[in-house]
Amino acid sequence: GAGVSQSPRYKVAKRGQDVALRCDPISGHVSLFWYQQALGQGPEFLTYFQNEAQLDKSGLPSDRFFAERPEGSVSTLKIQRTQQEDSAVYLCASSLELGQPQHFGDGTRLSIL
Amino acid sequence: SQQGEEDPQALSIQEGENATMNCSYKTSINNLQWYRQNSGRGLVHLILIRSNEREKHSGRLRVTLDTSKKSSSLLITASRAADTASYFCAPGDSWGKLQFGAGTQVVVTP
């Protein structure tokens, strides 16, 4: 069985460009989470979904960040007008239900030049 | 904040020794989870302990939880070089939202 898959694995963009990061959760997992991890730090919560409903987006750093999960499966994290401080690893995780252990992808390493 | 804080920040031990790391948090929790992260990889779930549990075992791992002190500990017994990783605790609310600390970086030398 496949785990959580994230693409691309690495993304380099120029400041001001828009980027889209994709997450394919484990099939059947209802809950999906996005985290941002700076070098040497723990993951910081960004947002999460229960099926297609975005239940909490309090961790999104600014209105340039937008996440969606339109059909309750694949999710996309979009960052508009990227800034250098957006450089980080973006991790996606899914769980069978809320409150269950989370399964993480290997992340997308985003570098903004 | 519900964020977990791990202590120590770094731990260096030899193979065969035990490794203990601690976690403190500030608010009431539904559960507390421990994760491991190898360099360049995602996090791997190790163990979940619920707020009404005091101790849990999984293989060479032993986790304790003291809700009165708002603290938890993770013990890895008979460590191996493959245990080299960063370890994170994450207090969880009933919605499943996790707030990770900065982690404990463990290095196990052969």
C-alpha cells in the first residue's frame, strides 16, 4: 500500500512567482494536514481538512497561502507571490480519522531565490 | 500554547545504551504522540498515549505520561545506530491537531 505522496520533491522558484504543492494522502484517510518545517525546527501546523472541509486554517502565515481539497482526496497548497521567508519544507500528513496517528509524506523542499 | 517542548535538545549516546528524552506542554490534552524524523524524510509515528493512560510500551520504546505535571518521557532501550534521528513530541487535542516542539536530536554511535 502506498504511503502519503508529495510532489514535487524539490521546487525552486523566483521571488514573486506562484507555486503549487501537491499531496496524495493514503487512500481512505479522511483527515489531511499541512505543516511547514524550517531548518532545525519542528513542523508548524498550517491547516487541516476533514474530507473536503477545511476545518482549521489558523496556521497559514498570510493570505498568500491557500489550501484546497475539493474532492476530499488530493490536496494542493498554493503560495502566491512567494517571498524568501517562504523557503521551507512543506509536509503533508493524513490520518484515518481525526485524533488518529498521522502518516507523513517526505515533503516538498521549497527554495525561493 | 499546546506546543510540546522537548528536552534535551541533543543527545549523544553509544550503541546499547538507553536514551531518555522529555516533553512538557502547557494545556490539557486528549493524547500525546511521539514521532521520529530521519534527515530529509517525513515524520514517522512511534506511539500514541491517551490522557487517561500513564505508561505505554512498543518494542524498545517506553512512553510515560504525567498529566498532573503536564509532561511525558520517551525511553529507547538498547539503542542502535539506526535510532539516530530527531524525536518530536506532539500534544494532541480531540480534533487531531498536533503542535510539535523543536525536537531532540539523538545520535547513536557504534
